[in-house]
Amino acid sequence: MKLHFNDITLDISSNGKTFALTLDDKTIQAEILHAEIGKLDLLIDGQRVTAYVSSDNAKRWVTVNGQTFVLTKSSGARKGGHAHHAAGELTAPMPGQVRAVNVSEGDAVTKGQTLLVLEAMKMEIRVQALQNGLVKKLLVKQGQTVEREQMLIEIVDTLES
Amino acid sequence: MFKKILIANRGEIAIRIMRACKELGIKTIAVYSDADKNALHVQHADEAIHIGDSSPKESYLNADKLIRAALDSKADAIHPGYGFLSENASFALKVASVKLTFIGPSADSIRAMGDKAESKIAMKKAGVPTVPGFEGLDSEKDLKKAGREIGYPVLVKAAAGGGGKGMRVVNDESELSESIESARREALNAFGDERLLIEKYIPNAHHIEFQVFGDQHGNLVHLFERECSVQRRHQKIIEETPSPLLISPLREEMGSAAVKAAQAVGYYNAGTVEFIVDPDTLTLRQGSGQGFYFLEMNTRLQVEHPVTELVVGLDLVQWQLRVAAGELFPYSQEQLAQHGHAIECRVYAEDPANDFLPSTGKLLQYIEPRGPGIRVDSGFTAGDEVTHFYDPLLAKLIVHAENRAIAIRRMQVALKDFVVHGVVTNIDFLQAVLSHPDFANGEVTTRWVEKTLESGSLLPENRQQAVELQSLIAAALADLAIDNRQSKIDNRSEPDPYSLWRNPSGFRN
């Protein structure tokens, strides 16, 4: 069977106790020595590896040898790279609370103007316009809590509107 | 001794204080905001009182609510911890006015050290070395004259300041006017006070602070130094003691200066005198008293107090409680000594790859390291939510060993055993600092992190491809294990070792 993490596809077959995992024409032998909640003891190509694993929807957190990786499991349909936001679509660089909204829909804004102020854990981040234009959509209001990468505001070129 | 204490704080420091209380047989009262309803510090207390909304202003910064909670629960005293209201003189006064004990120094001491200009004047009077400069100048003309006299680069900073706000480095007289204006504006916004002071800017400084401790009977000693030069945006990241820079007799000179500084404001309880140390001047100095300068005094317990506790062998929080209750502090300066080396790393929920911005979420896994010489002061456990309302400090990892080299190794190994899933942490970044030759050589100054990040020589430990591949395989096999389990779900007699994602603490869903 096939599993997909980030942009990587793993082809896995099981031969009783051991697994053969193939990626990029390379095949690795692995065995689960012991499994408990959140933790796997594995034998990978003859080497003992302890991995801590957690799942959060499609996200997989894995720690091996003190290094933590965040992987995203996908159904396999490879997307054309990351979903790119248009230049005027501004997203939250961190989770937090919208402390101030300085503009309304329809306002003209200039490059560098502070549109919104986010606050998290005593830090303040100003979300600034990357271009001159008009506020097409304002998707948050003051006091609202936002997630990282959540769309906040959309700015369009004056001509486009 | 007190019978019952209210802890006006949250997180790891509230728990740290509660431990000391329990050891002394004192009952504890926690306070909590909406967001902290299920927080670890609430579970550690004998009683817990809800004080308001998640926003600090409505809860941990609300003096009246805290005092009301203390009176209602019949507490004898309030411990403010660090941050929040710990250095607020009017809070200390209010606590005293309702006949409760404020566990800390007097309101007068807090006030005297709270203003950068006033405290600097007091320190000069007491004979404590301060950075060459001037206080109380108003006009741009006077500041310009002062700048020339001091010699550029200079620093203009808000008298009421803190945390780097209202502070500007001025490299040349042509920049002065604009810097004064913007520093004033920021100071007025942040503190409602636009007074500035001007002083020599020391670019390659070490931040070295001295722990002081006194009782209410006139005994006051220092408990040696802490080197806190590993900083980013004025936030300390790694602290250690002894400082790799200090040797005798400089250590003794700075220690006496710290004691003098504290005595000048009638200090008692735990406090910290911060100095900046100029390594360039140090090499030139010949016991002239030059090379170190008073920066400010923190009139409270510090985040990094554990390194001092380990090396000096005293429980600072227990002693805070005991001297606040009127006991004598029994150790003289001669009886105190440093043993071995201690390092603290602050494990933050922040993402070094995303400009160190905070990371929030539910802790899917949280496993702390253990072993000889390892201490973890933490306010979280698996299943807890890390919210955006408060400081991103997850835990303080502290190690103690017989010397610095062994302590560094011990820290590196301990950090490797620290597993945090659900929020991104700075653990990789801490490892990168610890393994950098500048850190090993004790050559880190307060601007080192910024400079080294810019130059690209401070990168997260090169992610070994082999480890990355192993992680991928682990993720895949864990997923397969679930599928296995699901296909065998009817076979009840079969043991189920593969319930990897169904954690009993209800990590998800």
C-alpha cells in the first residue's frame, strides 16, 4: 500500500513481522519491536530506533534522536506545490488575537501601512500592506482569535476593483 | 510562620512557590483566569479562586481582585512571583494596607529601583559604578551637549522604561534629534512618561547579574552571579553560574557593589542587581573598578533563580517566605560558596523558523528529561493547551554538574530527551547555541544571537537525513498499526498494542 507524507510517497509491503518500505527506488527493511501509546521501538535496516509519534488530524509529530519533525499526511493526490496566496491576501503569521483593525472594506491603503495589529504572548505584530490598493475583503474583527495562516484581509490593485 | 498564602501568579513559578509552601507546611491558594481553568498550577494548590477573563488585565494584573481573593480565603500573605504585579509598588502598598504580608521587599525599595533615572542617581550616590551618562536633561540642546561629552555611540532610554521599549542606539550626532523624538513617543505610549536619560552605549557587553538576599534585621549578602548574555530581543534564553568571564577579584568587587546597591535602598528579601560588563575595558583595567556598570535592580524573584539555588545550595523561595515572616537569614557572606556549575535553558513555545513567533496548541505529548543533576520547572503537562494569552515559556530545564564542560554536555543530552508535540519549540535552537564554539569559549555577548543569526552561522543543528528518514518510517508504521487495529477490531481477545493515536488523556477528539 502507499502512504503520502509531505511530498513523499512511501510504498509499503508487509512480510509477516517485517515491513519493506520503498521510496525513490530505495527499499528499507523495518520491524516494530514494541509499540505503546505515542511511542514505537523500531528496527530500521538493523538499527534500533525509538520514535515518539503523535497525530493531530493530518499532522504527524515525530521525534527521533531529539529531533522533532512535523509531517502532513495526504491522500496521495499530489498537489502542485503549496497553495499560494495571491500577493494581496494577508494571513496571520502567528496564532493570536486581533488587537486593532485600522481599516474598513473599500478603504484605499498604501504600501507599508499598518492594517491590523495582532497580539500573542506579550508580542505585538503589525500586519502591513505589501502594495498600494483597496481593501476588498476584511475577514476579521477586533478581539477575534485567529490561527496561524488564517486569512485576515485581502487587498486588490486599485485598477482591479 | 504563615498559615496560608495566595500566589498571585500562574504557570511554573506558581507551582515552584507552592512546592516551597508545602515543604514549610503552609496552605496554598491559586488564582486562575478563564484560560487557566484546568491549568497545572490550579491542581497543585489547596484552594483555587477564579479571578476573571483570560486577558491578564482582567485577572493576574488586577490588584483589587487578587487582594479580594486573598481576604476572602483568609490568606496571611501574597507571593507575587515574577512578572505581572511583582514589581508594582502600589500593589505592595495595597497588600500591606489590608494587613497582609507582601512576600518581597518594601514598596519603597520597589519604587526607588523602578525608575531608571532615579535609581541611577541613587547608585552614583552610593558609590556603585554606573554607565557614564546624564539624567534629568530635557532640551535637545542639553542632550546634544551630553552626547558630545560622553562620545558616540550613545544610548537614549526612557527613565520609566523596561523591556527595551523607548530605547534607541545613536551612532552619530546627526541621528540624535530623530532618536530622541521617537524614544520619547514610544516612552509616552508605553509608560505615560517621556523622561529620557542618555548614556554611553557599550556594544559588546556581557549581562551579568548578582543575586542578593536580605532579612528584615539588616543582614544582606550576595549569592554570586548569573551570566545571562544569551538573549534575543532583550529576552534571556540561557543563563548560567558561575559566569565564564568572572575571575577573582572582579567577582568579589561586583558582589560588594551589588550589596551596596541593595543597601542603598534598604533592601530585604530576594533581589537581583544587573550589571553590564565590558570585556574590552576589563582587559585594560587594573583593579580600577572600571569595566562593570550597574544596569538596574529587579526587586523580585528572577525566572533564572534555580541556577543559583543549585550552585549555592539554598532554597531561595523557602527563604523568601521565612524572611517575610520575620526570620533571620543565618548565613554570612563568608559561609557562602559556589559549588560546581549550573545552566538553565528556557524552553519556549516559539518557532525559530518563523522568526521566533509564538506557537500555540494542545500538547499532544510532553515528556520531560530525567537523570542525575537534571531539574525541570514547568507549568504544563500532556493534554494542556498553550494559549496566546500568556508568556510562551513552557519549561525551564536546569542542569547541575561539577564543571562547565560537563554541565553543557548534560544539558545537550537532557534536551535530546525532551519531547514536545503539539506546539513548535526552540529546542533545536537551544542545541545550536550550546554547540556553538563561541558559547563553549564563554564569548557570548548580549547582541551575539542577533549577529550570529544574521551571519548565518547559527543554524538549527544540521538535520541528519538519516534521522529524517527514520521519522518518516516511524510515521508510516504508526499509521499502519492503526489500520491493523481497525481491521482486527472484533478480535477482543487480541491485545491491542497499536492504539497509538488514541491516547487516554484525550489528546484529540
